[in-house]
Amino acid sequence: MSMNKFMHPRNIYKTPPNFKELAIKYPEFRKHSKQELSGKTTIDFKDPAALRALTTTLLLKDFNLTVEIPLNRLVPTLPLRLNYLLWIEDLIVASKLGVSREIHGIDIGTGASCIYPLLAAKTKGWRMLATEIDEESVGCAQRNVLANDLGHEIEVKRVDADVILNGVIDEGKQYTFTMCNPPFYGSEKDVITSDNRSSNRKPPSNSPTGSMGELVVDGGEVNFIRNMISDSEALGTRVSLYTTMVGHKSNVNLLKGEIAAAGACNYGSYEFCQGRTTRWGLAWTFKDSVKTMVDGLVANKKSKLKPPFSYVLPKGGDDEAYSLETVVESLKEIINRLELQCKEVKRTKVMHGFTVTAWRNTWSKQRHKRRVAQGKSKEEAGEEAGGRGQGPEAQGEDGCEPLAVSNPEGSKDSSSSPPNKRPRLETELPVDSGSGSRGGAELQSSSRGDTFVMDKGGLPLLKASLVVKCVSSDIILEMAWLEGLSGRDAVHQVLQFFKNNLKL
Ligand code: SAH
């Protein structure tokens, strides 16, 4: 089954291009094409020059763009580039950002091809600011802009390597969105050994292209995107919608946690499916009105993102105890008791953000101990549940009192099942290669009673973001599920545990 069916619905390459026609009409493409015994016209996907001929030919044929791409730089593949742009377009439309306003985007790391700004300006009429650190790529990108007469729409700016967004944005200017295809790797070694997909997946059919400078950055994509998130936090609503591509699946939820902790109003992700490669899009915003998820997109239906569970701490009368610091201290004590791993990701005067990870279910055990201490027999507990006519769902797994935490979408969630495995693609089109990893360890777990024991490198039972924040005079706890075998219900249970044990 072809994965092309998961491409964005408006992606013109859902129907693969006809290589025979391309070879007949375009001499440059013909030079790199060959005819198989079966009569099928093909190219050598391991040859960067052939890949470049395919991309430049399609840019000319389908978008009337003449593009120079040096062979020592990344050759962009178009299905992925279009998937990303179309998703941004969906978010802009859903958020009504283009109504009576010009769309002005920023492409961070535009590369020599300047591919995103060229496509955005040519096909959508958007204005674009393109940044790049590599001098040779900047020169080439500028030539591409001029060759296509898009100098009014696109500005290419050389920036220093330690700059992502801060210092790029003109004072007082408002931007619609940012986008970025970041360097995915932390080292050259990672690039070389990147093809660590599970053995049942075919490697990408095309050869890797691009210089090490384009593919590698200190700390890999996580560090790069972390800096982007931090810059976005400083810029806030000056940009309506922040987006980035993510190359490794295992980083998606991790980064979502950081986005949540940075205080974004909304955030969401989307899968870009093309060829044998999947990439991910992350979107976040500091504007309430801006949407980061689009209804009706196939991949979004599979998204694991749901709004966080939240709980407003009741005021107990002791005003001094009702402070952020006291609540955080008390929470840390409970977190220790539950043996959760806890990492502080963000701290301001009005909020503390953490990620918490559980490798086994310690909260239900506590409940069990409590029950034992209360001298309740198992039968009694069963009777109690049955007597109220509520199953474990209604009561929460630990049979706590009815739920007082709120979650707009309810606590039950079918997406807690193992990650959806996509079918493999027999591709006609080349796909981005090099970053290879599908990310995330294989799911391997065993259970002993109610305690999961995880293999090293596997998924935890639960990983969630935890935000404690002051809003007006209230203190609010927010927990969002990031990943884990237990599914989202565990977040609800842990938050319930916090609620029952917080002593103010
Ligand atoms: N956008 C292009 C190129 C992506 S490769 C495409 O999709 O094909 C990543 C690019 O980011 C490289 O060209 C690299 O030189 C550039 N880059 C790395 N760090 C950067 C930074 N801090 N600011 C801007 N560009 C950066």
C-alpha cells in the first residue's frame, strides 16, 4: 500500500509525476533518465545529480520556477516541502490570519535553493523573510529569488549561527508564521549512522544530499528547536504562529513538553508522509485565537495531542500557604514519594514547568496501601465500585472520588494504544533521506500485576508535562500527556493523586 495516500490532500504529488513524459519534454531530465527492460522510465535515486534534475524539472514544469541548486548542498524533495507549506496554509486559513492582511512568513535556514520562500511567494503570494548562516547558500538563494523575479516578495538575510529568531525580526513588525527545516543531527557520526530504522522498513530510495553544515548542529535538532522555542517565548504574539519540522519522532513529544512549559496557548503536531520518509510538523502559538490543529486532515486524526487536564487549587483560608512556591514544594515532595523522574524545564515568577516521567505505576499502589491501611478488603472495594454502578472508567482506576479535574475532551482516549504503524511505501518519487530514524524505541514492556517493567530505551509508562501557574489569584495545575504505554488516563490519575495529597 502506498503511503502517498497520507500526503496532504492538496499535494499535487499524491499522483506521482510521469517520468516518461518528463524525459520527453525536458532534456535535462532526459539526460539522467533511463528506460528499464519493462519499458518503465526511471532515474538513479542514488545519484544526487539525477535527484537535482528531478527537482528542478518539477519546479519548472509545475511552478514555473527556475532554480539553481549546487550539488554540494541539500537537494529539496518537493512532496515533503509541499506537505509542510500546505499544512501551514491550513492553519492560516483555520485561524483566519490572512483575512484583510498580508501573509508574512519567516523561513529559518532557507538553504541554497530557497525552496520554501520560492514556493510560498510563487504559489500563495506570501511575503517571506529567509534566513541562512551559510554564505554560499545565501548567495545562491539570492540568485534564485532574482532569477524568478521575486525580489519584492522575498528577502534573504545572512545571520550568525547563534541566531534563530531573536535579532532577525524587524522591530515593530508583525509576522504571520515562522517555518524551519532544521539541521537534524548532533554530529557527523549521527548522519552516517542515521539509518537506524526498524529492520522491517526499507531505507529511503534516494541518496543523501547536503553538506554537513546543513545537516549537523550542536545538540542536534532538539537543541536547535529548544532555542527556537525560547526565542518564540520572548517574541510572543509578534509572530502569530510558530512552526518547525522535526526529523525524529522521538523528539516530537519531548518538544511539545517544552512548548507547553513555555506557556504557549495552543500547540499541535502533524505528520508529513511521503515516500518512505515521515517527518513531523510542530506548531505553537501565544495567541488564543490561533489554531495549531486542523480538523479533517487524516494525519491529525491520529494526533496524540489533547488539551491538558487542569485543576484549580481551592483556597484553604491560609493565604500564605496558597502560593506558587508552597504548591511546588508540596508537589515535589509527592513526586518524590511517587518516584517520578522530574525535570524542571521552565521557571518564571508566575509559573513552573516540569516534565515528569513514570516507569511504573506507583500511584495505584499507594491507593492499594491506603486501602489496606483502612482495612478494606478487596471484595469490599469491588462491591463498592459495583454498588455505585460505576466501572473503573467512571471512578478512575484507583477508585478515587468522582473526578474534579477538567479535561475538555474527557479522560477516555483510544489513542493510548501503541503508535500507529504506517504501511511501507513503494515510492515513485524520491524522498528526503539521511535523517532516517523513525525515532523512538520499539515498544517493549511486560507487566507484573499493575506494575510495568520497562526495557531500557523503551517507552516509559507515562511522560507528561506538568505546569503550575498563577492566573489572577488562582493557582492552577496543568498536566498534558506526552507519551507512554499507559495512555492519557494515567495523567488523570496522577493529577488526581496530586489533588488528594497536596497539603497547603
Ligand atoms: N530549508 C532548506 C534547507 C534546510 S537545511 C530545505 O528545506 O531544503 C538547514 C539549513 O539551516 C542549512 O542551510 C543551514 O545552513 C541552515 N542553518 C543552520 N543554522 C541556522 C541558523 N541559526 N539560522 C539560519 N539558518 C541556519
